[in-house]
Amino acid sequence: SYVLTQPPSVSVAPGETARVTCGGNNIGSKSVHWYQQKPGQAPVLVIYYDRDRPSGIPERFSGSNSGNTATLTITRVEAGDEADYFCQVWDISSDHYVFGTGTKVTVL
Amino acid sequence: QMQLQESGPGLVKPSETLSLTCSVSGGSISSPSNYWGWIRQPPGKGLEWIGSIYYSGSSYWNPSLKSRVTISVDTSKSQFSLRLSSVTAADTAVYYCARHGGYCSTTSCSFTEFDYWGQGTLVTVSS
């Protein structure tokens, strides 16, 4: 089955840029969605279709997808961005959703 | 603003059936562009899709859970439900309901992002 691999953790200082990667075989051919999850809360969609932002999500959040890696980029990181981030795709070959392993973003 | 709310027992005994309901408000459960899904998250772990349903009753499952999962919809109540049979401690998790888009042909589906989520409900499997 299709596997999405994320780094367990990313640490970043306030005001800097955080990059969270999501690796998968030829993931560039799929649409990637990203979710932010804070402790005790439901996930929130922050990026869909690789690079689109839902209304209400700051422009500081952006996404890209090419080859075997999709990337969520958070610029000018704030303390409130500290959370777990999950990538997700629909694997058409097996007809089911696949979530990434999740990355904890820590703001130093 | 669309809202989803899970409800059901927080404790289920091993080998029994877990049953949850998701109530949808602020939008129509019968909208042709929407599908309704269940996702779970064991404590401290990642997200796992359980399955989804369309308002017509067509349902789709994660192959790893398919033999134990039943998903149904009641459009008159604007609710959809999950039943997971023969539960074990490994089924202990926070269960979320969520909305997503997509389409299905006779041979395959292509589903999109989950844009609205319920708050989640913790179900513990223990005797």
C-alpha cells in the first residue's frame, strides 16, 4: 500500500521558516492536502490541492509538490503555529485515503 | 457554517460493536458534492481513514478495516453512523467524522480534502 513519510519533528525559531516534508513514491502525481492539529483539537485543513489555502488560513502557509516530495512551508513562524502537521493523499490504485506519519513543529 | 458532532458510548467492551453517530448541521447531508467520512486517531498516534458514505447510501472503506465496518446514512435526520464490530484494545481511539468531496465511477473513486471536522469523541475498548 502507498506510504507517506514525514519527519517526526521540526524545530524553528520565531520569525523563521519551517518546512515540513511528505515523501511518497511519485507523490507529485497526486493531490496533497495538509492538516494542522493542536493538542486536544480536531485537525484543521491548512493546504489543499498541493498549494491552495482555505479561507482564514494565513498567507504564511504555503505548499508545493513535485517528484517524490511534497512540502508545507510556514514563513514568519509564530508560537501559535506549534502543532502536529499531517499530509494526506487519495491513493487511486487502492481506492483509499492515506495519511502521513505526522510532524510535530516546535517553536523554540 | 457547517458543523459536525459525534455522539455515542465512550466505553465499549472487547469483542462487542462500537457504534457512533455524526450529526450534520449548517448544510445539507444530501448535497451531491459531499461525502461523509470517519477517521480515527489512537492516543498519541496518527490519523487513519475508516470509511466514507454518500447520501445515496454508497459506502467505501479502508481495506484494512472493511470486514468489520458498516457505515450508514439517515438523510431525514441529517446523520450518518459508524459500526465497528469485534473491537479490541487496538480500536481505542478518538473517532472523528468529517466532510469531503470527490466522485466515484463504477470502477473507482477520487476523493478530496476533509474540510469540515467534528470535535472528535474518545472511545475506549476495555472490560
